[in-house]
Amino acid sequence: LDAERDAFVVHACGLACGEGARAVNVDAGVRSVHVDDLLLPRGGVIRGRVLDVRGKGIEYLRVESWARQGPVWETAIQGHVISAGFRRVMTDADGRFELAGLRTCMHRIVLQLEGRTARWDATERDGVLPDGEELVFRQLPDGVLRGRVVDAETNAPLTVFTVDDERHEDAGGSFEVPFALFEPVFVEAEGHGGNLWWRAPDELHMETVEHVFALERQRPVAEPPSARLTVRAIDERGVPVKGVRLRRIWGKRPDLGLIEEALGELVPDSRGDGEALLVPRVALGREVGIDAPGHAFTREALDRRRDEDQTLELVLERGASVAVRLRDELGLVARDVQFELDSAKRKEREFLSWSDGNTVRLGRTDSAEPFSVTAGELRIEGLPAGRYTLIARFGEDRNASFEFEVHAEEPRSYDFQFTPR
């Protein structure tokens, strides 16, 4: 609080409700002031759908609403974003969106396609709509494409084909579709490859464009070698590990192997009570990441020869599951937090990358790289036993370190809070 001022105004705005403000008087020398409850109105809602030139929903399109009356502002306080007169959302897989907590006034709707421009049929709507009513925004076409699909060798028309996943049938292999500027059109047919069309610079002034899609016939591909990789794992006690998972690693970062589906098939190990993982060599890269439920992640280099079977036997450390919750000075769960994890057990740092929501998995590297989560609640899986330091960065200039301990056979949870400044 500024002791030189005798009053200030508290503004509030929720994610799905309207805005409110209250003036608060401050007496000189007072360290804290209680603000009475703020009653926020429900606010209006705009629901809608964004369609492309052929009537399909556009996914991941940014939709913004700007109030035509009253102030418009946005700020971030302790990691919480507060805005008034302004909302931003992304469309879902069907092109639908919902803007909530709007003022009862006219709003300008802004539709933004990343990396390209587009024209729409309407951008200004009222801020209150009856429940269930949905606005529809259609992308305006820039022209019409008249295409003909033929075999590249014989020049004979292909009578059945698809245009951007829509099935077409025509005895002459012809079709006609609207197109938008800088939007490609993809044509393919069964037994043939695909062909992509972009509007050429010399066609920019043309409202109707004609193009011939000559599709190459697909040739049979020889079967690759059937060599396999067999993976067996035990823990540090010598007990066979079950549920071993293997993924390819691209580049030097171990987290890149965690975004792929696991490869291979688990079968009973003929040498004991454990399991063996069988993976086709043709599906592998030069380096793979291996882990198992309750065990730490590790990376292994493979033999470059892919025409011979290979066996990989390794030790996977047991690792526990740790739940961490980080709160701000007000006791609220912190948002947009950046973390680093430093192990006191080894010289090298630990690198974490989330693989499912706020659940992260462990990989090792010789340099620490931070990772971020939108909410200050996360679960770390596969941590070997030992003491760790969790380094958290919150806001522009907020840093804190928290110590915790991991036991391989005992899941633990920790609740940390930033110290008030």
C-alpha cells in the first residue's frame, strides 16, 4: 500500500462472470486493509462455431472478444491473470468456442488463424445470447478450384478419389471446390499416392483456377529385415522388473522419447519369472529410453546393425511417486510455475518432462533444464531414493527452494508455500 495515497480501487473479474470494483480508504501508517466482499454479476455468454470454406470446423483457432463500451485491461497478479472487457479462447476439434463473463454490450469478435490471414462473414455481435443459441462464423472463399484427377502413367481419369478427406465420384475424374488464400487442397485415390495443390503467384488474381492432379501409382514395398531387440531388466536387488516400456529418443533430450507410444510386445521370460520385451529393430532409433512402472527412466545406445538380433539386459532403479503442491502467500495453488529438480545424491542434474497432464517422468542429463506446469500441483514418478531440492520460479521475480526426501517403497506427498514478502 502506498502511504502517500488515502484511497485506491480494487478491481475484480472472474473467468466466467462479470466485473466489479470497490473503493477502499487507506489511513496513513496502516499495514493492511480488509476489503468487503465484491459481488460480481453473472455476465453474458457468446457461444459459436467457426467453419472453413467447405463447412468443416476449424480447430485451435484463437477467438477474442473486445467490449465496445467501458475500459479494457488485462494484468497478472501472483500468477493469476485478471482481465476486463476482454476474453480469449481456442476452438475445439469441432470449431466450437464459448466466451463467458461478458459485459452486456456490443462486442467485437476477432478470429485469428496462426501464420495466415482469412476473411469471415461477421465479426461484431451482441454480448448476451439466449441459452443454446450458437453463432456461426464462416470463412469466405477466395476462389473456386476446378480439378481433374488422372493416373500419372496412362492419363486416364480416376473415378473415385478424396479431396481433403471428402469422398468424390465422377466418371471424368472432375470436381469443383471453393478454396481460401494460402490454404492447400490435398487429393488422393486408392492405389495411388497423394498430390497437394497451392495457389501459384500467377493465379492470385484468378477467381477460378483449373488444375490437373496426376497421381502416381503406389509400388509394393519390400519387407524390412525381421531382426528384433530383446529387453530384460532387473532392479538393484536383482528382482526381475515387469512392465518394461521402450520408446525412441530423438536428439539429445530424453523427454522426446516420452511423447511417443511405447514400442514392442511383452512376453514371459523363458529364463525366469520376469518378462521380456520384444521390439522389431526396424521400429527403433539409435538411442532408446526405457522405464517401467515404479522405476526410474534411463536411456541406452543400440548397436547400429539392424539386420541382427540384439539383447539388452539392464538394471532399473526403483523409484517412488511423489505428489507436490505449491501455494502462494495467500494459500492459493500457484499457477504458471517453472521448476527445476536438483539431486543431492549425484553430481549430474535431473531433467523432468511431463507426459500426461501434470504428471512428469524422470530422465537424466548433464545440465538442468527447467519445466513448467500451468498449475502448482504435480506428480513426479520414477524418482530413485534420496534427497532432492525443488527449485520453483513463480511470477517475475519470485524464487524459492524446498527440500524433500524420496523412499523407493513409500509414496509421499508434500505441500509447500511461498514465504510472504
